[in-house]
Amino acid sequence: MLSRVADSLYWMSRYLERTDGVLRMLKINYASSQDDIQEFSWKQVLRTFTYLDDAEAKPFVHHSRAVLQYMVTDKENSNSVLNIVTRARENARSVQDHITKELWQCLNDFYHTIRDEQLVRGLQKDDPVSILDILIKQGLLYYGITDITMSRGEGYAFINIGKFLERGIQSLDILDVKFSDLNDDFTRTDTTYWKYMLLSISGYELYLKTYRSGFDAKNVIEQVVLNPDFPRSVIYSVNQLHRYFERLKSGGNKEAYRKIDFMIGRIKSKVNYSTVDSIMLQGLHTYLSEVKEELCEVGNAFNQEYFAYT
Amino acid sequence: MLFFIFNVLNDFRLPFICFPAQAATKTIFTMQTSDLLNGYYVDNKTWDEMCTEQSVRQQYQGVVDFMQQMSIEELNKKEELAKRLFMSQGITFTVYSSGEGIEKIFPFDIIPRIITAAEWKYIEEGIRQRLKALNLFLKDVYNNQFILKDGIVPNEMVYSCPHYLREMHGFPVPHDIYVHIAGIDLIRDQDGTFYILEDNLRTPSGVSYMLENREITKRIFPDLLPKNNVRTVTEYPTILHRNLVSLSPRQTANPTIVLLTPGIYNSAYFEHTTLARLMGVELVEGRDLVVDNHRVYMKTTAGLQQVDVIYRRVDDEFLDPLVFNADSMLGVAGIMSAYRKGNVAIVNATGNGVADDKAIYTYVPAMIRYYLNEEPILKNVPTYQLGNTEEREYVFANMNKMVIKKTNESGGYGMLMGHTAGEEEIFRYQVEIAKNPRQYIAQPIISLSSAPCYMGGRLKPRRVDLRPYALCGPDCIEIVPGGLTRVALREGSLVVNSSQGGGSKDTWVLAG
């Protein structure tokens, strides 16, 4: 496979995973903003998914519609869903002969959907949840079509590598931002605080089934970092990343394979042999940043070893 | 500010102009059962593909009957569906305005253009003959130059052509084929005679529209194609792929074939991806390739992989910065040396521009007689060489009946339409021509045929041309039964170019 093609597939996939993350986050936070007017703030969402500093974010924090406009359809915001989807589609466009026609058409439709002016208007005037649902469904179509139509070759491996690397980093970020506001006061067990966070990563129901004793910060950490059955957990993402990476083993690039295999293996052991208590002992923020740093290094290594074509 | 970053099909040449209907006699059809054909009139100076003066031609009867059974609402829905299909498949080009790209589709008219079996047989034979001669000419002109020595084509015509490449001299190309893919433009004058307007022998585009338009017709008019006995065009990628495989310099069962594209910002990018997908070959950009020791490799995740055949959609001058335009980012440094060593095949061959040059065009009938000892089947549009004093004087005396074209330009640039140009403009051209006559040719303005287009509930005649695609393989020349019909959608418009409001139609060739 051409290095350029691998690169484009990887980024196409990362961008779409990000799109899914952002949209879910927006949907749940919007719902939450309708629930408690007093306390609700968009600060954490903005910190996780934009480059705005606190001062720049200030005019947004209590304006749901403004946040939605900025994060979904704003052309100037390079991290708006519109721009992320456009980049995903441009990547797909340049590798149309490596993805199935259905997959290309799905992304092309996604692109046209999000540029639809009616949608932009709806986001400002109508029920934003129905609009966000339309977009989330387009993303789900992408996942389904990838699963059903893409051949299980190298390209598929790079798509999944991008997807799980992005997902792992996202979960780490979300957790880190959520906890940073508590100033290490983990005694807080306010139901809505955790409920909406878990909902936004589709982990609420699992939490209820796993932990019967109400909300506890430690349990939240355990689920989001260490539960191998939770598809958005860090450990799940890292395991999947490794699984798809192993499919590159038979490729010609032995040295690159060994190097990155070592890096992913190290992260995997680190997460696998952590407990909530060991994480707390090290300090949650330090732990999360370290894992994130290492995942980013894996991304850089892919750039160097597999995608370098200039 | 609004500007086109590119034309949809950028290597399309501008066709020609036709007479404005001067005091045309109109034939109005009124005998039809629905309103569809009401007011379909054609002036008697134009050949209409659908109608004679009295009736609908037999080949169109099936389609006309079918259309008349449908309501305007249904037809409008079909048109809407066609648009949506193009959009969702990304068969679009981008217009940039205030920093933002807007996707547009290349207009598609839902009524097919129909060619009978007899007409097709004639076209097919004519093109086959012409390509045979053109390939021989290219081989000759880059090797022994018999045709120049025998004085059939003047030396200066060849050496003054900017597309003539010294780099092509004296090395054998595989199977002696220079033109592997040709898109030959045909037009019909008022009595229906076909003329060759241009031979496109470099990187002709538009074939994806031939394929996609057919797919759209299948969707919008279920069952209509088999009922009308329309021949399929789907063989095209298979034949092309088979021909490309046959060119591989390495004797291997599975040679590496790539399609070299200038990249996603090229107007024909959609076409490049479609062809790569349909043939199952790798779509590469210049930056994916590297030349080492006169061999071409592509950079893959598993290291370098040798490339055997390159179907390139990058023009000659951008192909190799070491040989041609040094600023080119689209090409591959060293590719020409690999080509000359015979380590890689390039399709079409470089240097073909010398054979589809507008001034050389005049000599194609002579080439056919010289190389094949046959009379040309398809006619040339009469063309005046402005280097020839007599011809120049004749043209200058009849400027209002002429089209003046620059020989080395395309896409409608550097053209003068005599019947509409002002005196001052004509004078300016005459001065320019006198300075450098080799750069210009003149052709009498020829009418082109009209075909029905669906416009707001009615059929209206609009001017069309035809570009069939011919594939030259080691054993034979094959012309897929179909082609691209371009149509001037604006009423009274004389130009079928996509940049001038032109669209396209599905082109049907009927089986016997």
C-alpha cells in the first residue's frame, strides 16, 4: 500500500472518530444545559475540543446556541465538526480507489449534509438534538459501512489504528478535564456531574450495571481507564490499537514494526497493570498525561515509519 | 471574487461554432399526443439527431414514446434524481468563491443521444483507420522521418510544433504504439455528414462521464436500455487494463500498473479515481513515485515497489522536471530516462502533441493515403494553413465566414469567430497572423447537429458533438460503442465547452 494512502486512511479515520466524540459530547451537554441552568457551563467541553483559552471561551460558556454554532458549523474554527468532516472527506477523496464506493458516498453525503444551510438554521432555531442526531447517524453509517464493505487488508488495519488511537486520546482528555475542575476533591459524588459525563461517552448504563452503590469518582476512573469491556475505555482502545497493529506484522517493514510494537506494548502493560489505587497514588493527572504523551508518540512513530513519503 | 479554479474537463478543446439561425424556417411538430414535443423546431440549416422535417427518426421513436407516457412531474423527478446521484457520488467540480469551495455538478441532460448501428459502423471504421495512420506517423516522425523526406508533411510544420519532443527520437516504444487512448471529436454538418474536428491524442478526458452517464440512465429510466437494444460501454476499463498489462517491460504475471494523477485539485480527479477503481490499479501522485537507477518505484508502507506501466494523466511538460518544466511538482524526476531505457511504459507516449496539433491536422488525410494507401473514411473539416500565401489571402477576404484558431492552444482560448467579431478585432488578428502565420489556422464555420434536451417540461433542440474513445492495443484498435456527447445547453449557444454552459448526455449506440 502506498504510504500516502495509508496516511490518508489513518487520518480519515481519526477525524471521523473525533467527529463522533464531539457530537456525542455536544448532544449530552446540551441536554444537561436544559437540566440545571444554575451550574451548567460549557467550559469543559470547550477545553477538551477547542483551542480557546479561558478568556476566549468566556463569552461561550453559558450560551448553548453559540457553542453549537462554533463547534459544529463555524467555518473559522478549525476544529468545528464542519471542518473535521471536510478534512476526513478530503482524505477519503484522495484514496477513493482504496475505500469502497459505498464508503466514499457515505462520507460525501456526510459532507453535503453538514454544509446544508437548513441544518445550520435548525441548529440555531429548532431543536438542536434532532440536528445532532442526524449528524451522529451519518457517523454511525460510516462505521457500519466500513465494517460491512471494507476488505480486511492493510487499509482496514490503518483505519482501525487511527480510530483507536484517537479514541484512547479522547477518553484520556475527557477524564482529565472533568477531574481537573474538582481540584483533587474526589469526595464529590454529585449524581448529575458524573451521569452526564458517562452519558456523553455512552458509559452510563454500564456504570449502573457494574457499580450498585451510586456515584463514586474512583469507580468512574476505573470504568473509563481500566474496564476492558467498555468500548471507550483507555484499556480497550489500547488493546484494539495493538490488535490491528499486529496485522501489519507480515508487511515488509520489519524494523518499523518492531519499534512501534515495543511502544504500544509498553503502554499496554502500563495500563493493564494499573489499579485505581496505583493511579491515585501516582496522581491522576500525571498518570493520564503520561499515557496520552505515549500515545501521541506512537502517532508520531507511524508518521515517521509508515507514512513518510516526502 | 468568484473564479473557476479549473474547468471541469480541462483538456477538452473548444469545439466550434455554428451558424446562428438566420431567418430560419421552422418546422413545428404538432402531431404528438403530449406536450413534450410541442414547439420542437429545428431550422433547416441544421441536422437534427431526433427529427427529420416531418417525423421522428426511427432510432428515437422508442425513447419519445416512453417519454410521452410520463407526466412532466415524473420527468422533473427523474431530472432531480439524476442531479442527486451525481452529487452524492462526488462527480463534481469545485468553484471557489470568497475562500470557500462550492461543489457543482457538470450538467447532465436526461435525454440520451442515439447513434444507429450503421452510423456507428462508419464512425468506427473511420476512427480505426485514422488512428492506424496517426500511430504510424508518430513512429515515423520520431524515427526515420520518411514522410518528411517524401515531402508529404513539410519539415517546418513538425519542427515548429511546440509539442514535438526531441527526447522521443530513436527509441522503440512497446508494440510501436504511441497513442493508446484517443478521444476523437466528431461533429455533423447540415446534411448529417460526420467530420473529425480534433484528434485528442495526449490525455483525453471525459471517459468517466461516458461510464457514469450510463449508470445514471440505468437508474432514472429502468428497462429503457435493454428495450432499445443499446450496446454496453462497461467493457472500457477491462480493455484498457488488458492493454496496459500488455505493455509491461518486465515479464511478470502481475505487473504493477499505476494511474498518475496531478492530485485532488485537478478537475478530472473524479475520473482518475473512477478509472483506477474500475481497473483495480494504484492511483498515484508524482510524490508517491521515485526513480532509482533508471527504474520507477512507488513508496509503500512496505518499502519501494517497482512500477511497470504508468497511465499518466499529467501533461508532457509537467512529467519530468529534469527534462521539461523544472518547476513542476506534479511529475517525477528521472522518469523520462527510465522510459527511454525501456524500464517503464508510459501511456500515452510523450510527444504525441505533434500529431494532434491543429496545423498538422490538415495533413492527416494525406497521412492516411501515404501510410495506408486508402482513402480517408471520415472527413476533416476544411482547414486553411495561414502560412500558405494563397490560402491566407482567401481567409483574409472571407474573415466573416471563418473561425481562426491558435494551433497550440485549446479550451477556446486564442479563438476568433469571424461572424460575430468586430472589425477592430479582425484587424488585430490579421496583424498577429501576418507576424506568425504558423501559429494560426482557419476553418469555415460549420454547423453542428442538434439533439433534443429536456428543458422545463419540453424537448428543445440543442447543439451537440461526439467524442468516442478508442483504445489501441497490441492486436487491434477497439472503440467502445458509446462516447461522450457534449451539448450546448444555453439556447442559441454555439459552444459545448463545460466552462461555457455546456453539459453532457448519455450516448447510445444501438445494436443492429
